[in-house]
Amino acid sequence: MKFLNYLLAYRRFLLIVLTLLLLLPLPLIIKTKEAECAYTLFVVAILWLTEPMPLAVSALLPAVMFPLFGIMESKQVASAYFKDFHLLLIGVICLATSIEKWNLHKRMALRMVMLVGVNPAWLVLGFMVSCAFLSMWLSNTSAAAMVMPIVEAVAQQIIKAETEADALEMSCSNGFINPTLELDENIGEYERSDCKEKENQINGYDNDVASTVCVIEKEFGKEKEQNLPPAETGRKNKEDKYNGIFKVMCLCVAYSATIGGLTTITGTSTNLIFAEHFNTRYPACQCINFGSWFILSIPIALIILLLSWLWLQWIFLGFDFKNMLKCGKKKTTREEVSAQVIQKEYKKLGPISYPEIVTLVLFILMTLLWFTRDPGFIPGWSSLFTKYKRYATDSTTALVIGLLFFIIPAKTLTRTSNGENTVFGYTPLITWKEFQSCMPWEIAILVGGGFALADGCEVSKLSDWVASKLTPLGSLPLWSVILVSCLIVTSVTELASNPATITIFLPILSPLAEAIHVNPLFILIPATLCTSFAFLLPVANPANAIVFSYGHLTVMDMVKAGLGINIIGVAVVMLAVMTWIVPMFNLYTYPSWAPDIPSANSTGL
């Protein structure tokens, strides 16, 4: 037993050592550059999937192994760890830091929910839309952490309002008449302070979600059904409905944060990794940019968001179509309280401040510059620099706007009652320390390791060897190849992190497309989108973990809901890639910018 305890305590160390030793015969026996590169690739992939040490540390292994195996010089490997992707990421994080610092995210989320309305179904849709919109520009984790405290406060107020309404009905039935129903404004000092502390910690850039988000006790205790009087039977039935409300509101935040990230290149790290890999492997294409990705992905995200909303309503609350669409009728107590909570939260923000206005203007400017750089159907602003065509990329725009956050002052002069100006010390919109607290350095190094592996596969000719072995797949129908690749990455990403999954599979799927003589975008786009479909487990992605830590969900709740969302997501992606994405990139034609590898097999369509 003591020996087993030692093994359990040192299981991560043993996994690292055994992975290195068990795969070592591969380079020692075969003794080719392809085998040595494959050894490095397998070791890094296993460590990424099992995570016995931080992902960023595992990503540094190619910088050690490739020079020792003689595959690449150390300076060549080092250059792969910092690409155009990293400059784009820096600019985007500058924007995200300012949005979080000045609470612009709360104003946008609350305003969007106020516009949608407070009907329970529409309220959930409002939170989904607002969270998805934030996730388009911020990380999925940040979007979920920002919206979840607001959702929690609204849900608690909904339950309290209905509880008091039930109490009023019961008192009336017993002969006591209460002419007015007054909502308790205190809501319980413990719950309010608890939620406030949780929100402050999340917005304070605390990365340890499990320690910062505390579990709020459920309001209704378990009672034995046989002891309930007849008047209480209906009340117990309502408890299940209240729990369903909590579950729907929690899951809508987790899933919409992931769905919103699909829509923009900068919305999630998997999209950024794909864009950098594709533009590096196929530099002559230049067809993947912010605008083209947004056009192809926004219909996908909208359809998945709508179907997910209907799915969550159906499995937890029942699909009451008539009640969902009711409008213009008198609001219920729950709806009135929901509106009061949202308006109260919005009033707490006060009037829009100068830093918020500047951040919003820079946010809009960055988006417009991304869309208009090279839209495709009309000349963009990059065409003004004809002498340096294609020198400027989306990262150029992100950096220009990002640098302005360090230059523009956060405060302006204010005039006092005696007419004098109050002078503030010069402080920019964000500081370097604030930027560092938001910058995902682990993702930056992880992506760099993926680029180094891709370069090593090219130099060692491992990519060519893989392509030759995958050629027989050309006899299969194209849709089946795409579907299998989507299902594989969707399954793997439930257990491994999304960036690690896409980094592992991109160097495999690119040679596959070339070997079967298919436009690489036909396989890479759906695989990239499906890599984000980590909906099943709390550990699948940080957004799920944040929502799960509030204590209203069980693992089976997430599995039951997430399985349906996964099926919806893969089905919508397959529909998109076989229909409206085809004419965008002329997918049925093998492009001139891809390597021309002779193939004896033709892919069936």
C-alpha cells in the first residue's frame, strides 16, 4: 500500500519518464530524421494530452530536442516561437485589458439584456447574446467570468420573488390578505456580500477560478415527500423548476462564451493558431483574414446559438412555445424583479465615463480597420501601400490600436467650483502591469511550440512521409473524411485543452488534404471550428469550470446538455462547409497555392 501511495504521489513524474523511455526505440532503431522528428512529436503530444507538467513547459521540448537530433539549429527553432500571431495577440489583449479595467463589458452586457427583455426565455437568450458578443473580442474565460456574477444575482432574485409570491398566495388561501407584495430589498446580507466578493475577485484578474468562485447554498432544502401537506406538494414541484432556471442560466453562459469565440479570428486561441499555421504553410493564399473568417463563421455561430437556446429550454424547463413568445402582456412577478435587478445593476455603473468612451472608440476603430484592410470584394486600405503589398496584416492594426492604450491618458482635467482646473498625474488607459496580468503567456509559448514542431516536420521530411501514407484515404467520400476528422478533434478536445488539440492535429490534417488532392481549407476549417466544441465536462475548458464552480450543476447536467450541443455544432459545421463556405474559397478546386502532390486516387464527392 505504501508503494502504491508513492506511485500515486509521483504519477506525473513517472508519466514524463516513461513517455521519454518507451518511445526512445523509435529514433534509436530507425535512425532517420523522420523518426527523430516523430519521436519529438509523439512525446510533446502525449505530454500535452495528459498534462503532467504545464503546457508551456512541454512546448519548449522541441527547442531542446531538434538541435540535439540535428534536425534544426537552435536559432532556427527559436525563431519559430515568435510569429505574427504573437503580435496580434498582444494588440488584442491590450483592448481586453482596457475593457475589463473600465467595466465596459458590464455596460455592454447589461444594456443588451435590457434590450431583449425579461421574459424568462428571452432573458436567457439575452444573456447568451451578450456573453457571445463579449467572447468575440475577449477570451472565452473572461467573458464567462464577467457575465456569470450578473446571471447569479438575477437568478437569485427570480427565485426569491416567486417564493414570496407563493407565500402571498398561501396566506390569502388561509384567510390573511396582504394588499401589496413588497420584495425584500436586503436579499440576505450574506448572499450579497458573497456575490460581491466573488465578482471583485474575478474582475481582479485572479486566474485561480476554483478558489475565487465560491458555492452559493441552495435556497430550498430537501424534504421528505410523505411529510408534505397537500398545499406544499405544488411547492416541491416548483423547486425542480427553480433548479432548472439556475441550470439553464449557468449553462447558457458557458456555452455562449465558447460559441461567440468562433466568430472572429481573435475570439479564441484555436482560431489564431489555425490562421498562423495556414498563412505560414500556404503563404501564397492570403485568403484567411479577419473579414473572411467573420463572414464564414457568423452564420454558423448564430445557428448554433439559437439551437442551443432551444435545446437548453427543452431539456431543463420544457418547451412552452406559446409562453416563450408572449409579448405585450402584463409582466409576472418574476419578470418585474428581473427587470429591477438588471436596471439596478446598470445604474450602479453610473454615467458612461471618459475611459469607457475612449475604449469603445478604439474598439470600434480596431474592428473597422480589420474589416477594411483587405475585404476582397473591394480594395481595402492596404491597397494604398502598393509598393509594400501584403506587408501589413491584422497584427499591424492590432498593434497600432494596442499602443494607443499606453499613450492616451485615463483622466482629463476637471474644473472645480472656484473655476480652477484639478491636475491629475499622467496615467495611460492601461499600465504594463495590468497588461501582464491579462496576457496569456502560456498560450503564447504553447503556440510557439506548435510552430516549431511544424517547421521540424517540414525540415525532416516527416510531413512528406505522412502525406504518402494518407494517400489511400482519397478513395473515401469527401464528406466522410471531413466528418471523421471533426468527430476525432471534438472527442479529443473534451479531454485535452483546445490549443493543444488544434496544435497537434493541424500538421496532420494539412498533409492529409494535400495527399488526397483536396483544398486544405475543406478539412482545416471544420476541424478548427470543432476543436472549440468542448461542452461535455467541467474540465473541458475554463468557461465550463467557472460556471460549474457556482454549485448549481452536476457533471451529468453538463454531459446531458453538452452532448446535444456537440451534435448540433458538428451538424451545423458540416452543413456550412458543404454549402455556403464552398463558393467563398472555391473549395471544390484544388488551389494553385497548395503543393501539387500527384495522387492516384480521386476523392469522391
